[in-house]
Amino acid sequence: MGIRDWGLGIGEGHGRSQFPIPNPQCLPLTMPELPEVETMRRDLEALADQAVVARVQVLDEKVIQGSARAFARGLKGRRFVSFGRRGKVLILGLEPQAGRGLVTAPTPDVVLLAHPRMTGHWLGLEPEHELSRFARVVLHLDSGRRLVFDDSRRFGRLELVRGNCDDACLLRNIGADALQVDEAALGAWLSRKRVAIKVALLDQRGVSGIGNIYASEILFRIGLDPRTPSCRVTKAEVAAIARETERVLGESIEYRGTTLMNYRTANGDQGAFRRKLRVYGHEGEPCRRKGCGGTVKRIVQGGRSTYFCSHCQRTGRRRR
Ligand SMILES: [Zn+2]
């Protein structure tokens, strides 16, 4: 892996990790979901708002969507001005650095999209911190701080687009954000699907941002069997899904996400929501719903683990 540097100088020493990979928890390997990406978004805003990218190092071109050279040239000299997100995709706006006497451009002219996929995350490193061996892209800020896209499994992607980002590769087939679910649209979409509701909730074309952990948690909280065919989910259940999605994801954001094997926030720490999970990772334990008496089971749906209680999670009896 060669170090590419399109910046003001050549790449510096590529030392080993300041932040070792955390000890594997009892949770299976899983990936960042909306709360983790929202936590990254907030951390990045705190770390980089109004910072100028002085230099760009692409250590691994695989994580760049399109030309790495154009990516680096497009970012250099621009200032971070907005920090958005849709589902699990970060949408970071940059504008040209205003020179003396120049008026700052009113809107971002370049957008940096970042999809963490399995193990991607951002770290904010001070000058004394060393890069991990999984560092893929380093943005040197004018403050001396570095923003590092770190990704052990290299499925994460960064994409730089000019102007409108609606046509960006990373936003193709991404539905409405899970924190802004439109019940009617979700109901209409589910009514056309024949797959199990758990599988449908993971399909980012319907709702973007719900992943494997939260899909199990949401369905447990509303008492719906994850094997229920999507087209049989009732209107009342759609409303409950929308409500609990917002509640569960909102709570998790407050706790800075869930502790996952390969996920850390931009400050290098781990999310604390794991302790709040009611079914995910609790196979064989008594169901936590008061008076249920059932046992949490694990099944595999669409190649992914689903945790649920078959005693209190039922298929809706009412048809729409
Ligand atoms: Zn139960």
C-alpha cells in the first residue's frame, strides 16, 4: 500500500495504532448503524467545523469512489461548513477557502460523502497521535489536527461530488432517513414487499439507517414477530414501527451508539447503548418483557442474526 500525497509535503511516518482495536465483546461482528453514524457526524462537526483541509493523503485508493487524484485535489484548500447525514451516509459540505477581501461562498460547492459500511469510522487525531495501520485517508487540517478515515475491512467508501449530491453513487437507492419516517410511505412500501418484516427493515431503499441490531430491538419493543411477511403488517403496526424506530435510534444517539467490535466514535471511544439492548445478543436469556416468561431466541434471516422472543412477539392478526 503506497502512500499517495497530493498535498504540501510528502507523507510522514505511518506509525502504529494509538487506538488499538477494542477487545472483542460478546456481540457478533456488526456494523455502524444510524446512531453510530449520527455520533460520527456530531463528533466531526465538533472537530472540524470551519477547518480548512490543508493537505490530503490517500493511503488506500480502494476506499475512494472514483478518482483518488480528483478526490484529493477537490478537497485541498476547502473549508468544512456543513455536517449532514442521510441514513448511514455522512454528507459533509465544503466551500472554497475565502481569501483576504473575498466574500465567502454562500453554499457548499463540494460535498464529501462517507459511507462507513462494515468497519469504517473517523478519528480526530492530534499531532502527537500515531495513525493506526488501518488508516485509509488522512485529511490534514489547518489547525494541525488530522481527520482520519480508518477502516480495517476496507468496505467503507468516500466520494467527492461537486454541487448537488443527489446523483452521488453513495446515495443511490437510499430511502428516507429513519429519524424522519413517513408512516404512509413506509406502509405503502411494506405492503408491496413479501419478505419478512425484519428483512424489509434492513432494506435501505425503504428506510435508511436501520441496521441489524436496531431492527431486532424495534420489533421486540412493539411485540411483532420478525418473521411476519411485510405485506401483512397492519397500519397500527406501521405506526408503531415508525414511533419505536425514532425512539430507539434517538435513545441510542444519546448513548453515542452501541459498542461494536469495530466501531468507535471520532473521539476513539465506544458507544454505551449496548447495555440498553433488550434482545440483541441475549440468546437463551429470559425475555425482559414483564410477565412474559419466554426465552430469547436467535434465528438467521437473510444471512443475518435476528434475536426475538417467540412468546410475546406475534404476527399481527388484523389485516390492513
Ligand atoms: Zn417475551
